[in-house]
Amino acid sequence: MKFTDGFWQLRPGVTALYSQEAFDIWPTDATADGDGLVVTAPTIVIAKRGDILNRPTLTVELSSPLEGIVRVRISHHKGRAWHGGFDLPGAVSGAGTASAGDDGGVLTSGPLTARIAPGTPWNLSFEVDGTRVTGSGHKAQGFIELADRADVSHGVAGNARTGLSAPTSHTYIHEQLDLGVGELIYGLGERFGPLVKNGQTIDIWNADGGTSSEQAYKNVPFYLSNRGYGILVNDPGHVSFEVGSEAVERVQFSVAGEELEYFVIAGPTPKDVLTRYTALTGRPPIVPAWSYGLWLSTSFTTDYDEATVTGFIDEMAKRELPVSVFHFDCFWMREFNWCDFEWDPRVFPDPDGMLARLHDKDLRVCVWINPYIAQRSPLFAEAAAQGFLVKRPDGSVWQWDLWQAGMGLVDFTNPDATGWFQSKLRALVDQGVDCFKTDFGERIPLEVEYFDGSDPSRMHNLYTQLYNKAVHDVLVDARGEGDAVVFARSATTGGQSMPVHWGGDNTSTFESMAETLRGGLSLAFSGFAFWSHDIGGFEGTPDAGVYKRWTAFGLLGSHSRFHGSGSYRVPWAFDEEAVEVTRVFTHLKMQLMPYLFQAGVDAAATGIALARPMQVEFPDDPSVAYLDRQYMLGPDILVAPVFTPSGDVEFYLPAGTWTHLLTGEEVQGGGWRRENHGFTSLPIYVRPGAVIPWGARHDRPDYDYLDGLALRVFAGGEGQKSVTVTTPDGRSQTFTADLSEVTR
């Protein structure tokens, strides 16, 4: 959201007042976080006594909710109760130490120091290990008032026609933090444009916009800087970021109302930042090993019944293409009834028997759901009568016809409504359903009232959290935390604690394949460890080349699913080579399971994604700063998907001796490479000196990894290296390899 007209002027209708000085600084031990600082920041320089009159003043409070993290809250009027931020399960008290004196105030928490200079000009700086990384300076903290017709030009965030656009307020608080020379910003959720966010206006506002637009399903008001810190704006509502796009020397973030709260999170490395961020906001559990296997879907609008499903599964088995999960999309329920949570008897007359037969084939079953109840569903009247649907201010049930005719929205702020919704899911779990695809959750209206009085503008983004938690809790209760997994589309801060998430509605092109990867890398920078996408693209039908290249890419990630809109995604529907490509990369993934599952175990402890940006693993290599067409799978395997019909691919290898995982060819890094690959290959290189635990089976993901385990030791390292292998049942063993014995 832009408030200025160039460097000198404000936009028409905008009044802006800024923190001009730290008039006084007080230490306090009265905060919930222990020691802190309170700063009085007048919006003019106080030169004489009369200057304190008739002028707004900002109050700036600093505290620490966790080692290495500083909270900053900027307030204008505090008399109105703060609307609240995200759940912070990792917050503790007493994490910081504060002092104040003639030379200003200092708050230290682990390696992070916040330093507020006394007097004028306003100067709040942040240091990591003694080095200044960013700060808030002159005209950085602003209290903004808008006239009725002010043109503040915030980005398109939603759809005005449907009433889902981000709201415009009359008052805002903004902060601006320095953006240094060469400093790059990453994250802010699953975003499909450039991975580096510099120069972009980004609105944190969940929207169902596909992967080919500036909108995002998973908006997270957290960014990570290559200068060794991260920032979380603790507001679940609309947060507008100007990343060097209004004040080009700064990152600006603004929220409506009278208060803004943000956290500065110390590095110095990207992994340090992400580890601290997820310690504060939540980390994922260990997801079940079976979920890493191939998911096969009915697709969306295709025709299918049990015979269709069985035919697909049997043919996959015949062709030695191991499938772990079969997914039933929307039409497992009768049309116009979504959701009634009842199998359509016209095509699935014996669901209990069918689920038992699928389990006999050693498959898990996933079914599609959403948080909407269509008017024709028998559950609509039941939910409306009990007050379980979100209401309009006049007390009537909120309804519209976009997606499902006359649909209502389950009010998850009502504990009874949540329990009612969960009871429908428990019945399906008891019937034999193993997991749920939690679709939608972005189209959340504003002109409504919630049971608990929640602010609709904050609930727009936060709704998905309540929805996915309700579903995830059912699975945890029924199956145990280690065996619970959802397949979710929408999310915000904290959503990483309820995996897995997939990338939404892409298209069947190489361009969309590339934007899908950018979205996944951006999400990894936002603290999400497990991620998937629709192999081959959702909209349209891919040509055989796109399908085969996307299959290789899709199977080199944490979770892999064949899914489309109007056409099936079984490989033989494309050509016989597609079958071979699926076999090669499915088998490869199964043998990599000791390595991948351990990366998932580590993610539960650190929050670091399995498919991670190059910048996370090589933060000191400036050549990786803008890379968004390749990634690291776990700490040691580099993957560069092929995005061309010709098989040509260009990628970068950091310094050292890298080994191609499939061929054993050793090459020297430290520069760019151009290669050409057939469909059963791609650039997949192992890091110098890596030790990869290699499984003995290629037919399933959930086996005893220690039985027949091999350690593949790769060139380029020195000394010894230890690796840990954890089995699906929780047994762990650590092995040490002598890197000097590798033949060079």
C-alpha cells in the first residue's frame, strides 16, 4: 500500500505523522515477555513544553518472546483492545534483558540486540552478533490517516465483484526497515512470481487466484533477508508490503488500525532464522512414511466409479508403478451436495466394501472436502438451524452461488460447529478413509459476523487455520500424530504445523511448472517443510513431454501426486515412455526414503523444508542469490528440473566435486552447466562429501530402512561424516563414513 507520491509528497487525501524522536525510554519488567523497553515517540521534535500539546504520539514497546527474537509494538491509541495476532506456541517469558540510560535503550536476546538512540532523529537499530542488519530511521514509523477518497493504491488482493477484496481503513500504522545495498528479500508465503521479492508490492490476503497471478493461496507475513534476519508482522489480517517498491531503500509494511506488531528474528544464517521462526510459530510433526509415496487421483471432473479406480490401481501394479494413496476428488459426493460427506450411491453403492478392498491392496485412501455446505446438502438445514454457519449482520445465514449453489460457510469459531463438522469426518475415518484433501478456505467474506465476535477482516486469512486444524485434529485423535496428514491448499502463519500443503491450480505447461517451483521455494522460505503440486498441471491436459518432465520433478520432492481437472493422469494415457519415466523416478524415490524420511524427521525439529532453496544451503555463495529453477532436496541432493521440450537445461553448481546420482559422473562445480537430458534423466547431483543412505526396496515408501541399508559415500569430502537413519516405526541408528576412502 503506497502512501507517498515520490520522495517529497504524500498522495491526495493522505495525512502522515512519523516518530520523530525517542523522547524518553523506560525499561520495564512488567511485560509478559520479561524485561522490555517502552519508548515515547512524539510526531514532532519536542523543542519546548508547549510542543507536547495537540499532537499524536506513538508508543513503541520492545520485548522478547524467545531467544534471538525481539517484538516491536507501535501503538497510537491503546484504549481499544488489540485484535490479537497469531498463535505463538513457542513464546516464553524472560527471554530478553533490557537496560536504559542517557545513551539510549538496549534490549538483548541471544545474538540479537535492539538499540534505540535517545532524542532525535528517530533511530531504532537491530544487530545480529554485533553487526547492524537493519533498522527503523527517519519517517519510518508512520501513523496514517486517509480521507474518504484517498488514493493509496494497494495491490489487487481479492475480487471486488465478490466482496472478497482487502478492506480499506481510515487509519494505518506502518513501519519501514532499511534495505541495504545488495540485500535481497525472500518469503511472504507461496508466491508464484520472482523468488526475490525486491521491487514488489505484496498484499497478505488469501485468494483463490491460481498459480499464474499475483494472488496466493498461502499468504504469510514473514520475510527472510539475505543479511541474516527475518521479519514477522504479527497480524492475521491484511498486511501490505512494499519491498523497495515505494521507498526503494526500505521494506515497508502497514496494517489498518491503531497498532502494529512485528518480530525481528535473528540469524545469522537462513537456517537459523527459519529455526527460530518455526520455534515461535510452530513446527510440523513427523508425517507418516506412507505419505511420501505416489498419490494417484481420480482427477476433478472426469467420470469414475469403483471399476475405474480399480482399473487404474491394478494397471499401476501390473506396470510396477507403486502407488501409496488413492485420492477421490469432489465427485465422490453427489453434485450440488458438496459437502454432505456421503458417497454418491449411483457410482459407489458399496463404499464400505470398496474401502476395504482398497486397503486389501495396501493403499491409503484420501477424499476431497471443503468448508462449505451447499444449500441442497441435507446438512445445510441442520447446520443453519443450530447456528453452525457464518451469519450476516442481520442474523441470516451468509450464502452465495460462487462454487456451490447457495452454499454456506461453517463457523469454526463456534466450538459446537467445529465438533459437528468433525463428527462427519470421524464417521468417514471409521468407514476407512485415511486422510483428507482440505480444499479451498480462501474465499472468506467480510460482511459477516462470527460466533465468537472475531473481526472478519482478520478472519479472512485466519479462517484456513481453524478449518485445517479441525480436520487435522480428527486425524491425530483417530490415527495418532505420526500417522496424520492432510493435503491442504490454503494457509497462513502457523499452517506449517498441519502438513501437507499443495500448490493449487496450475496449468499444463512448462511455464506453469516453473512458476509452481517458484511457489514451493517461496513457501519453503516461509517456514513450510512439506509441499506438493499437481504433476502435469491441473488445468488442461499436458502433452507427453510436459507430463514426463513434470513427473521427474514431482517425484523429487516430499510429496508427489498425479492430479488434473478434466483428464486422467495415469501415465499410459500419454505414452509408454511416460510409464517408464514414472517407474524410474518412483523407484528412485522409494530407494531414497531413508534419506527423505530423515529429512522429514529433521524438519520436525528445525522447520527446514525438504525441497529447499539453494540460498538456504549456500548462503555465502552470491551466485545462488536469484536461482529459482533448481533446488536442494534435503541437504545434499541438487535437482534442476528440465523445463524445455528439447531437454536442454542450464543450472549452477556451487564449488566442489559433484556426482550425478544416476550415472556416477563426477563434475567440478563453481559455475554454470548446460546439459541435455532424455526423459528418464535430469540434473540430479550429490553434494561434495555427502553420505546418502540408500534403501533396499523400490516398491513402497514405508519399510524397514535399516534392513539392507547401503551408505553411498560421494567424492569431494575429507575426514569423517555421520548420518542418522530413522525408520517409520521410530528406531534410529547413526553411521559414520570415512570420506578419505572414496575413490577419486
